[in-house]
Amino acid sequence: MPELATQTTDTPLRRVNLSTARHMLREWKRLYVEARNGQLRLEDASRLAYLLQVGCRMYEVQTLEDRVVALETELEATANR
């Protein structure tokens, strides 16, 4: 696989679903296996794994924020009855 920073192939990149933590875990496992098998340079796998970690953290924060807003809305509706 060419170096990520200079990847200029005409081959379209594989679409990756990162919409849930489970999807991010699946992608992390794929990176790990590819790095272990020598299909992906360890440096590239490490960079991508770091980005997945950041994405997972942002997903976690967004999920918690959504849950807090839902609870606050429910509490407010209960208080106004």
C-alpha cells in the first residue's frame, strides 16, 4: 500500500462506516490485522488508529450530550404537568 501522505492512485478509497462505536471498533480491528500482516505500514496504521480514537471520543461525547438533552427535556415536561 502506498504511503498515506502521498497516496495518488486512481483507485477509489473504500467507504468506511464510522457511525457507531461498534463500527469504529471493526475498523480498528481491520487496521490491526492489516498492520500485523504487513499489508499496512505500522506508522500508517498508528495514525489511522489515533484518528479512530479521536472519532470514538467525539461519538461518546455526542451520545452523552444527546442523552442529557433528552433527560432534561423529559424532566422539564414532567415539571410542567
